[in-house]
Amino acid sequence: MKKKDDIIAEVRKYREQHAKKFKYDLKKIFSDFKQSEQQRITPKYKVAETGSQYSVKKGK
């Protein structure tokens, strides 16, 4: 069980650091999570159909 306790302690440490960074303001913490989530899930490339060919265009 020691390994799980170490993992939990590490998660709590990073959670505390993140909260402290935003002065424990829940709206700012949530906004930061949502922004980082959008950066991770936004596709980097778009596939556009041109006739019978497919081309890949770099996204924003």
C-alpha cells in the first residue's frame, strides 16, 4: 500500500501547487483546466477533401 500512498501524496502536492498559483480562486483554476483541455483536444491538422484526393492542412 505504500506505493499508492506515494502516488496520492504526489497528486495532492501538484494539486496544491496549482491552486496556490491561482491564489485558490476556483474560477481561475477551472478556467486554466478548461484552457489546457482545449489545447490538448484541438486537432493540429485538418483533413480536407479535394475531389478524389485528400490533403492535410496545418490547423491553428
